[in-house]
Amino acid sequence: MEAEALAEGAPGKHERGDLTQGPILRTLLLFSVPMLLSNVLQTLNGSINTIWVGRLLGESALAATANANLVMFLVIAATIGLGMATTVRISQRFGARDLQAVRATFGTGLGLCMALAAVTGTLGWFFSPALLHALGTPQASVQEALSYLRVIFVTVPFGVMSMIISMALRGVGDSKTPLNAMILTVMLDIVLNPLLIMGLGPVPSLGIAGSAMATAFANFSGTMFQIRQIYRKDLPLRLRGAELRYVIPRREELGYIITKGLPMGTQMLLFSSAGVIMIGLVNREGLNAAAAYGASLQLWNYLQMPALAVGSAVSAMVAQSLGAGNHARVGQVTRAGMLCNLVMTTALGAIIVLADHPLLALFLGSDSPAMPIAERIQLICTCAFLFMSVTMILSGTMRAYGAVVGPLVIMAVALYPARLGFYYALYPKIGGDAVWWAFPVGGLTSLLLTFAYYSKGNWRRAFKG
């Protein structure tokens, strides 16, 4: 009955997943906290896996996973962008109470992204050596990175399916089901990682490839859990009977997903390609710098979690409000999101800077020669995430309107002329520190340009209703 009322646009009832009603700050927190917890668990899982790899297999393997994970992000960036566009459209249509349109958009987005994931996985298997060579992966880590990366590529379709379903569920206001799926995923991964790395009884020792296989199996289990919950609870995304044809991409849905998703995917490609360049520059500084950077990335994953969770929540809330025709709520949601992000990111950043040695020691060991480098990285780079916390909210609001070209241009300027330009200009004077200072310089540039573009307001015209 709930689904029927939603499809008919029944007025005056606060439906499950409705983010267009109620106190804004309370709604934002209730919706974003499960996403934040999911991010915490996902990052904690990655950190624990990194600890296992670093302690059991050494610094060479740790550097290998850092290189391989960055390559993986690079190759699926376009798929992430298409998933983000799918989520925005789902949120808009859920706000408009059009359930069949929600399912049609979800089916098209899922079918398109799964097809791309299959192609990506196949090509990635064959071109992994070339990708690692282009990245400048340290020779001591190449073989381990290749073994790890190829397993990840083979299983990428399951990871993409999990990602699209989680994003779509959040688009209809459900952040708890993805959280429960993440809990299951993390529990399995924590148990399976050391088991497959070291081997036990009849289970062979698979080394770094075992770490990738454990993660892949855990992700698959989490995906199956989400699908089961969608049908058991009859959630808005469930497809039955004739609705199953929605997984074959439809022209009317593809138009929005591709035109909005490609610029979003390009943003991800710009970000990840700039990251590839940066890690290549880090690798030039030697194995210790690469290991220090790999450990630092683990802490940065935690530091950026509030911005990612609240930014996604703001985007979903704004998109639902637009679908419901409630434009007056948008500014209030944006301001609440910026306040939440600044408070949480500042607090978390202070903890990481003040306790950097024991935190970094989890990945490197207290007496690692990479430790002094890692501590300096944290001191210099942490402020970049304060800038990002505000940028993410403003960009999330504009993304909900379908304004994607302006943020794309801003990111390109911030990452290349600003960040990389700073590095090449200052490296002759300050040496390796130019790598680390380039991060806050790029972050501040992005914030200033995003705020200037947001203040103009022309981006609101991108929403067609």
C-alpha cells in the first residue's frame, strides 16, 4: 500500500525515505550518520587490511596496494560518475512521488554501469602491467601490485553493483540498508583477509592476492544482502515482472544519466588522474616516501568521511526537495550541511594531527624509516580537508540541480594549474615538500572558485523539473 500511495503522489503523508519534510538539521543528521558509519566501517576495513598487508608482507606490499588501489579508482571513475547521476535523478523522481520513474532510472543506471564494469574488468586484466608501469610503481612492488590488481579487476562488476545499489537506496532516503550491508562486508573481510594471506589448514597461503580475494568475496556478500532486503521489505527500487526490463538501458533515462554522469565521471577522472600524477611524484622520492604516503592515505580516508557523507546527504535532500517543488528548503539544507562538515572535519583533523605518531605506527611501525615523512605529511596536508568540507557541500547542492560543467572546470583548474603548477614551480626551491604543500594549495583554490561560482546562482537554470 505504501508503494501505491507513493506512486500516486499521495499528499500530506511523510513517506518512508522522504527527506523533504521535518527539521532540516535533524533530518540531515539522521540520514547522514548511517552513511558516515558506513564510510567509517569501509575505511576501517581498508585500514585493517592495510595493517595485515604491511605487518605480514612488509613495506613493499604496502606500497603495492596504494598503487593498485589508485589505479582501480582511476579506471572505474566514469562508472562512479554515472552512478552519481543515477542517484540524483532517482532522488528527484522520488521527491516527485513517481515510483515507476524511480525504478526505470535505477534499472537503466544499473544495467549501464554493470556493462561498463564488465568491459573495464576485462581490459584491466590485460592492461594492468602497462598501468602500473605508467604509474612509476617501485620495482620492488610491481609483481605484488600486479597480483593484487588483477584479482580486483576480475571482481569489479560485483563492486560496481554494490556501489550502484547503495547509492540508489540513499537516493530514496534509505541509508540504513547500505549500513547493514557494510557491517556484514566488514565482518567477513576482517576474518578472511589474514586467513587467505597466511593460509590455515587446507586454505593455501595466497599472499597479497588473498587480500584482494577476501575483499571481493565480502563485497559480493554485502551486495546479495542488499538485494535480499530490497525484495524482502518491498523497497522502492525492487523490480518485478515487466519491470525487470528496466535493466535494459532506456533512451529517455540514458539521456540524463549520460549527459550529467559523464561530466561527473570526468571530475572523478581528473581527481584520480591528478592523484596518479601525485603518487608518481611521491614514488620519485623513494620507497619510504611511497610507504609514508600509503599510510597517510589511510588517515585521510577518515578525515574526508564527514565531507563525503554529509555532502551526499545534502545532494539527496536537495534533489528530493527539487522533485517535490520545494525550492525554499535548498538554501537551508546547504547551510546546515556546511556547518556540520566544518565542525566534524575540524574535530577529526585536530585528533589526527595531535595523535599522528601512534596512528601512523599502526601501518608503518614506530621505528619505520618512513615515519618522519608520514608525520610531516599530516602536519602540512590536513588543512586541505577543511577546504574540501565546504566545497563538497556547495558542489553537492549544484549537482542536485544537474549543474555539473562548472564544478568540472573548477576541479580541473584546482588540480592542474594550481596543485601541479605549484609543485613544479616550487620543487626546485623546497624539494620534496612541494609534493605535500601542493595539496592545501589545490584545496584552497577549489574552495574559492566554487564559492564564487555558487554565489552567482546561474547554475540553478540546469534544473528542468
